[in-house]
Amino acid sequence: MTTADRRPDGEATASGVLVDGPVDAVDATTVLLIRDGGADRPRPEVLLLERHVESDFAGGALVFPGGKVDDTDRGLADQRWRGTPPSAWTDRLGVTDERQALGLLVAGIRETFEEAGVLLAVRGDGSPVTGRELASESFIEARRRLATRGEHFDWRPWLEDEDLVLDLDALGMWSWWLTPLGHHKRFDTRFLIARLPAGQAAGFDDVEVTAMRWSTPEDALAAWRGGTCTLIFPTRRNLEDLAAYDAVDDVLADVAADRVDRRRILPSIVRVDGVPMVRHPDGGDPHPI
């Protein structure tokens, strides 16, 4: 157990517990899964999952699918992924070797499958994964085992048995956020972005996630301002950036051309009249955590 896994007593906030003293940040990946909206409102929509209210980090908040990198993610066999080699990802992900890069990419795909039921992969012959396959007993059981608390399910043999190849090129680097000092859990999180694959539909796992919604960034932010949902600061800022786009193709074009802000963002916790708030490193007024 690392320092980041302990749950000390402290001041509760929307994103977790504030504590004194240093807490190590662990590598994590989250994925903004996006799709074009309907004909009546064709702006991009993003998948938001509601974390279980008893989660000790961002409990009850709407988040993007994601989680910590597991050692098995770094150890995925070369035959089980396709696309741009992880060695070409090291600089943009801020890591020193290709296995670290692979781990971050695989973690994003694994967590998106576990929490949202969407699998960024193809069969060994290049054919797409279908909605019918995602609803099959094998896929449902793999998701269940990934989500079961207290069990560490290594999905690599299952990927081999099903002849599944993870599609690294389905992902793009969107942003990079580090949990502020003072939180009892801290994550060094790469925010990746991907289009919802054709023929697939999202569905929450009902373990770590208790509800889900597809929403335009504008509608999600309006719901937060109206007090009908919880959005922590990094989620809000990523939604604000996504709200600048009129179509998914435009988003992905800017990602491919490196026209997005990929700096490592470390906000700080400040107190305003005794209330903890968060401030972006670029300055400006403090915001609710």
C-alpha cells in the first residue's frame, strides 16, 4: 500500500479529503469518450459517469471513465495491441520509456471497458468488436471480474482467448492534470480522448459507477452551476475546453495536430474566508474544488 492509498481523517471536499503532509501521486488515465449529438443538436457529447457516493475520491461526482495504471497494463504482449508504437507516445505522455507509455494507454482502454462497457479494440483479423459481442456472456463476465472489488483480474489471458487487439490509435492525448498537494489521494492523470466506436453503446458497471449520461459540455456545466450535479475542478476545465468545438471531427483534428494544451497542470489549494478552493497555476480567481 502506498501513501496515496491510505485514507486519513481530514476535511471533506467534493473531490476527497484534505490532509496535511506529502502524499505521493500515482499514474492514472482517464478517457473523454465523445460522439456527435443528434440531428437537432449536432454538437459533441461526452460520456459522464457518476461515481459511487461512498467512493473516497470524488464520491458522487460526474467523471470521465478512468483509473490507476496496473502493472499488467505495462506488460501487455505486443500481439495484443496495434497502432502507433508506445515509443512514439513517451514525450507527449511525459514518461521515460515505452512500457510506461503502454501502461497509460492500456489503462485507459481497460478502465473504459470496465466502467463504461466500451472497448477500443478489434479482433485479430481487424474486424470491429460488435455490440452483440459486448453483450455476450464472455464480455459481461470479463467486465464483472474487472469491476469486482477485492479481486485482481488480469484480463490479458481473456484478451488472448478472444483474439482481441487493443487499438492504441483510437486514443489521442487531450490534457494532463496532477491532483493538488493536500489531497489524501493524488493522481498524475493523463486525459485521453476517443470517439465512441460505431456499433457500440455505453453502459455503467453499477459498482464504482452508479449512473451515466451523455451530455454536451455546455449542458453539464449548466447542471453544475444549477447545483444538480457535482463536477470537480479538472472535469470542469476539460469540459470548458471541449465546449469550444462544434463537431467531433474538429476535436480530433486538433488533437492529431497537437493544437491542444498538454502541459502538466498542477493546481493549488487556497483558502478563501476559511473555505478550501482551487486555483489554476495560470492564476485567476480561486474556484470551488
